[in-house]
Amino acid sequence: MADTGAADQLAPLSVSETPEAKFREFLEIRGEKLTEPRRVLVRQIFDTHKHFDADELVRDVHDSGHAISRATVYRTLRLLVEAGLLRELRLTNRTAYEHDYGYPAHDHMHCTVCNRVVEFRNDEIRRIRDAVSRAHGFRPAGHRFLITGVCSACSRAHSPRRRLDLI
Ligand SMILES: [Zn+2]
Ligand SMILES: [Zn+2]
């Protein structure tokens, strides 16, 4: 069966500064340094766009031969969110992270059977957000919109009767 994984994600935007340079600036303002473990983490994280959780990152980092403590991974993730480089994503059963810097604003669908996360953009959702905000005199800076359910591959695989029900 064809895996449509690539279509689950949007194309990145082009940005003038590297995430590493952005993070260094952010840390300098706070009087902190881009230490070697932090540099390794930023490179690892921004190497590929995906929705990952802290434990996955700890595993990836160890698999690539770096000894970075779990505490450092967690603290760096928090800093990257504060710096606007990463976005925190509360899924049904876990907290995931993904690139915010250099990536277009978007929403998600989460399949609760296979855990697949599908990204999409929809102008209608943004229009509704803006209209609701206007009506309340609220200035929106962002929103969270998550559709949970069962993806097409899982519906096909797990419930052959479902189609008949719909006819
Ligand atoms: Zn699924
Ligand atoms: Zn996403």
C-alpha cells in the first residue's frame, strides 16, 4: 500500500537566518550561551520537519551518538518554544513539538488509531477566528485547531463494514 507520508506536511518557508543563529540571539538577550549540547539539539531538531515528542528527541539524540541529559533536552525544548522557534502541540495523548520558525501557520488532524498527524491550511478557519475575535474586541495572535478522528488508511483497514453502513 502506498504511503502518503510526504503529503502529510507542508513545504517550509525560506528564511534569512538559520534557526541556530536565531536561538543564539535569543539566548544572548537572556545572558545565556548557545552551549554545545544546545547546538547539537537545534541542529538535530531542524534537520527534518516532523511532529516529535521529548522522549523521541532523547532517543534520536542518543542514537546519533550524543550524550545529552534528559533534563537538558527538556529545558532546551522549553527555551526553543519561548524563542518562537518551536511550537508546542497538544495532541490527544501526548505533547508534540514542531518547527514554528520558517514554517507556514497551519492546523492539524490527528489519527487516534495510528497517531498520524496531518497538516493543512484553511483560510476559512482563519476568517472565522478573525471574525469571532473582532466581535469580542480581541486581537488574535494565533489559534489552536485540532481535528481528532480516524485517518483514511485506518478507516479502510479497520472497518470494512463502515462503507456499507454509509450507502
Ligand atoms: Zn490512522
Ligand atoms: Zn504541523
